[in-house]
Amino acid sequence: MAASDVANVLLKLLDVANPLAGAVTEFVAGKLGLSGATSDAIQATIAGADPVKLKQIAADLQDHLAQYGVNLQIAGLQSQAGQVTAVNQTLQADARGDSWLQKNHHAIESLTTTFLVAGIYFGLPLAGVPVPSVPEAAFMMLGAILGVTAWQHGQVNQKIADGNS
């Protein structure tokens, strides 16, 4: 790459519209010994700088930007990990059942199903009311709800037990 090409690349990277302009300006200013200088002063210095020094600065800048990119990726991953942690804490709080209803919904569902069966098949005949035709699917649905609830509680309890051992 010719010296003028290197200078042009560095000048384009210093363009204030470039999102990396701040990082590039700070880096190049440090390499040229111009700390605290404006972009215009740095650009003027680059235009008259030693071509060998510009090539070295360009190579160092490439390494610096690669490290900058890695740091951005690390920051992004840490942010994502923080979000996952927050979601997990929310799900764990829900699983612990922080409200009375959450803590007792399995018992409420079980009692409701028991009262429903007892009421339909024992209470109504004792009251002289004919037993209505209840589709099997209704009881299968209730059984599925109770089964899933019991399974979920078992999974939560297993995780809690694993965490406490």
C-alpha cells in the first residue's frame, strides 16, 4: 500500500461521521504524540507524516480495532448473560410461588376436581337429581392439568433439592 493510500485510509477513519472516529482519533493522536489535539490537527499531521510511521500506525490501529471489536463482543455477551440471569431469577421466583395463590394452586385444583367428581356422582344422586352426562374429555383435561402441575412441582422441588445438597 502506498504512503498516500495509507494516509487516505487513516484520514477516512478519522472522519467524524464514522462511528469509530473517537476511538481512532484517540489512538492515532497517541501514536503521533498529539494527545488532546483536534481531528483537524491530527489530519493535518497525517498529511505530512513519515510514510513508514504511517504504515506502522495503520498496522497498530488494525490490531487496536480488532481488540476493540473483541471487547465489544465481550461486552455484548456479558449483557446477554445479565439478561439471561434476570429472566432466570424471574422464573425461579415464579417457581417458588411467591404469592398465596401460586403456592396453593395445585391443592385448589385437586380439591376442585375431587369436589366435582363427588358432587356429580354422589351429591346429585343423593339429592334426587339425575347424573348428567359428563364427557370423558372433561376428566381427561382435568387429569392432564393436575398431572402437568404435579410434574412441574416435582421438577422445581428436584432443582431445589439439587441446589441444597
